[in-house]
Amino acid sequence: MGSRNINHTSRWYPTSFRVRYQETDQMGVVYHANYLNWFEIGRTEMLRELGFTYREMEDSGVFLPVTSADLQFKSPARYDDLVVVFARLTTFAALRVVFEYEIRRLPQEGSKIPGELSGNAEQAQSRYPNSPSGELLVTGSTSHVWLNKDWKPTRLDRALPELFQDITGALREEGGAV
């Protein structure tokens, strides 16, 4: 297998939080566009767990904009629900990246959420290790392309070979089949 294109499905990375009132519509359910924001939260926190931040990547001269998004709605989330966004990589390549997501409702157990943004992500991972649990609300994916500072497509392995190798190494360490 070449080191330039890695088609690999990583483990799931959970990020959990409570639905805020401002995210709901007049029907009392989460407005559909908010799920895209939640996808972003999931992938941002997943990259952080792998040891990288969007800010660091952008400061290094590469950007990762969304080129397509796909969502399937199964059941609505409502105000104050405990939800978890599960995110994982399905493709990591020199030119593009694809993330997959599942958004699930968690049981209303007490007032604190394991792995809440203000809490401990390791607790959420131990509670929801590699297979998502909870009531399935939304599934989807986003595709991204690597761009340079001039907003031109770039190969990450050429533009920032150290970042490409670091991400590849982090994916290997997390137990995937890279």
C-alpha cells in the first residue's frame, strides 16, 4: 500500500453535549441546519483527540473546506436532549478527506454528560468505545479537499509532508488498519 493515499476507516470519536434552546425551531425540534454544525464539532474534536487542531493546520498553510455534505434524518433531537456526535475518518488521502457521522440521543441519566465539551472526552470514549450507542437521530458524511493559502487544491503529502506523516501515524496508533 502506498503512503500517499490512505483509505481507512478509523474508530469512532464521540463528542457529547446538551441540545440548546437556540438550536430548536417553532416545532420544538432541532433545526435541520444545526446538524451540520454538530458534524463540525465532531470532526474538530476528533482531530483534537488525534493531536491536531484546525488552527494549527491553517497556521501551517493548509485548509480543509467542506466540498459536499450528506445527511439522513431518522428522528428529531429536542431541547435539552443529551446527544453524542460520533465522527470517524473513512478516507484520508493526500488530496481529500471524508468523515462519517452518527448523531445519537443518550439516555437522560442524571445531569452530567460523560465527555461533554466541558467534561472529559476519555470518559465518553470508555462509555461509547468503537460502536455508537443510543437512539440514532442523524447519519451523514462530509467530503473535504486540501487547499493552500491561495485556495488552490494541494497535495498534503507535498505541501506539508510532516503533517501528512503525523496524521497517518496518529491513525496507525489509534488502532486502525492504515
